Amino acid sequence: MNFQLVKTIQSDFEGMCNVFDRVEEIGLYKNPFGQFSLRKVLELDIAGFLMFLSASDGVIDEDEVELYQAVTGYTDNVDEIVDFIVENNIYSAEFESTIPISMKIAVEAERNYHKIMEMDHRYTFPGMLYNLYERIGKALIGIDGSITAEERRDYSVYLTNLKEYISRCGF
């Protein structure tokens, strides 16, 4: 496992969590989730994405689990991840075509930013979040040393859906 890559991905993820904390703190998005912070919503979305990609090649290996644990901070083992994937229909066409709540939050926060500031900024929240999904996904599918056609396809379909959603929303 490439520990430098894992450290970079952890840092990228924590940076985006901090952005979500700040979005919530300054009120760019009104949190309707009660007990769940926006950070927690992001954590759950990324965990689901990692589980989805881990299932792509039909084998969830220890390196994938270690990356999942390092990024999310969750301690689930292979069996728990498999159970969660099955119970929640994670590896499905429905999952890969559903826009994660964190991306919807990023889009709405960006719109609210524009209303308040009446100006554009160089990097949009949806664009930054898309880049995080892209980097985390690329790291996950390559962590075991080979990328299968299924992994490549699932990664591409998921990211294409995100990109098309962002584009439809005007970003």
C-alpha cells in the first residue's frame, strides 16, 4: 500500500470535512438532518462510495478496507462492509445513479454563496467535492495493484453522473 497516497487522501478528505463544517457554521446551508452534522453526511457519502467501488471487482481486499478505514475513520472490517453493502443495496445501478446528499449540499451552498457575495470565486464547492470523489475513487480502485474493467466502469459511471449533475446545476 502506498502510505503517502493514503496520507494525501486523508488530508484531502479532512480538508473537505472542514469546508462542510464551515458551510454549516456560517449558514450557507441550513442543516435539516438534526443530529447529523454536514460533516457526518459527507463521511457517510464517501463511505458508501468507497464501499461501492470496493465491491466492483467482486473482492474486497485488505488494502481497500485499510483505505476505507483511513479515510473515514470507521473501523468496519471486510465482513461488516460486505454485510452493509448487501443490506443497503450499495452495489447497484440505483446507488451509482443516485446523487449523494453531500453533492446536493455543495450545490446549494454554492448557490447561497453567490446570493450573499454576488460574485464568483475561483473554485466552486461542487467542483472541489467532485475532485475529492475523483481522487478518492482513483486511489481506491488502484490500491490493490490492478484496475479491473468493472472497477473502471463503475468509477467512470459514478463520476460521470456527478459531473452531469453539477453541469445541470450550472457549475
